[in-house]
Amino acid sequence: MPPTMPEGEYAPVPRQGWWSRNWKWAVPLGCLGMLGSCFCFAAIAVGWGYSSFKDMGAYTDAIAEAQEDPHVRQALGGTFTPGFPSNTQVSTRNGRTHAEFTVPLDGPKADGSLHAVADKDGETWTFRTLYVQVEDGQRIDLLDTGEPSPEAPGVPPEPEEVPHELEPDDTEPPEPPARKKPGHDTDIEL
């Protein structure tokens, strides 16, 4: 005969497992852990990309050109701090590297952005475009003499000179050349 319990006493309830007791805090904590892992991975990838881009010769050469230009220093108010590059495109094809990027510049007097397009064939970078656009609209071309471009506000564009032979005359256009009849070298038909 099986043992029986005296009347009025209850049998002990079997204890629940760990998951049944703790799922209410384990699920949100697990989701936050996975989200944090994804965020850390993305931050590491962006940081690695940024550091490798900053070490690229085109970026360092462009920043150096902007820092050495007196017109840029005057427009931005002295030394400036380059920001995080944006609109960055770097591609390599057949041993030739092409880079396009924009770097925000934070100066004490004004802010601007450095725009560059460069190609690398071998060891040196060659800039096709390199200029600083100041927030007031002034554009400083770093490939030329460094003079502000005529697009700057308050500076009228210089008129282009037209060669004298291209200017229109008030005279009538000349008559078209006469045609020769076939087989007659001396006769001219008018």
C-alpha cells in the first residue's frame, strides 16, 4: 500500500525550472546584449574605415594644402579642425585609385567644407578638383593660385575678352563662292 498523506496536509509543489522563473528579465537583457553587440561591431567597422581613410594620402595631402593656404586660414579664422569625411567614394580599377570626398572644416571665425577629387596612378595622388567652400558662399580654389573665385559674393565676374575677328560686323555677309561647271575649268556660273 502506498503511503498516504494525512488529511489537511498538502504535497510539496515541484520546483519550476530556471527559465520559467527568470524569463521576464532574461529576454530583454538578451535582446539588449545582441543590440549592443551589433552596435559595437558597427562602431568598430566605421572606426576602422575612418582611420584607414585618414591615413590615405589623398586625404592627408588635401588637408595639408588647405592648412597651408593663407586665403583658407583668413576665411576660416586661423587654424581649423577637419571633421568626419562625408560623401566619400574610393574605387580601384586596373591599379588606378580614384577618390572623391568632402571634409567639413571647423574654424574659429567660420566653417567650410573641403571638396576633393583625386586619382592615384602609381605612388602619387593627382588632384583634379580641390577647393574650400566657405559657409558665406566664398569658394577658394586650392589648385590655382589660391585666389577666391569670382563666385564669391560681392565680387563681380570679370568679362571674357572676345578676339576681334570673332566680333560681329555690320557689313553684309560675302557672296558664296561661284561654282564651276563640270568640264569647264575657266567658266564661272553666277
